[in-house]
Amino acid sequence: MKGKDPKSNLDHSECANLILPLREALEILSGKWKLPIIMSLSFGKKRFKEIAEEIPGITDKMLSKELKDLEKIQLIERTVIDSFPPGVEYSITKHGKSLEKVIHELTQWAVSHYQKNHSDSIT
């Protein structure tokens, strides 16, 4: 069925063109750790162990991998601190900050969804 969707005023080909970038975004942010790491860093610069402590269940190996992936796609940056012993600090980039509104909205939905589906176990 071709043509405009009366509900959204989008042509079906326009819809298909929007789906491609959405799929890429979901691929980039896939997994259960990337968004929590970005959220953690949205509260300020942190060292590796500080991030690990804020994200229950993540292993050091997985955190290291995810930090490298996020750095590669320029959502976070890694800074070597000139100290003894040398340290490393991670921070969110301007590009990463552009996800803050999306993460906030997703978190609000997640809290609401959790409460709706676990209301019987809260009392």
C-alpha cells in the first residue's frame, strides 16, 4: 500500500527513510551497558572504577570494551591524567550529551513500565 498514511502525514517511502537511521542508532547503542555508561557520565567526569561502581553487574572486561566502543563513536572521551600513577578519566562529549534527553525520556518510560508490571510486588 503506497501513499500517505492519514495518521502521520508521512509517505511510506519517507517512513522507510526514517527507519534506516533509527536502525543504525539502535545498532550503535545496542546491548545493556552503553546507555547506563552514558547516563553515568552525564553526571560528570569519572574514573573507570567510579563508573563500574555505579553500574551493578558490569564486569571490568565488559566496561573496558564498551568504553572503547563509545569512544570510537565519539560519544565519550578518554583523558589521561598526568599524575603518579597516571590515571584515566572519562567524560561525555557534546555528541554524547545530545542523547541526554532521549535517555531521560527512556528512563521515565522504564520507571513507569516497571511500576505498572511490578505493582503487585511493591506492597
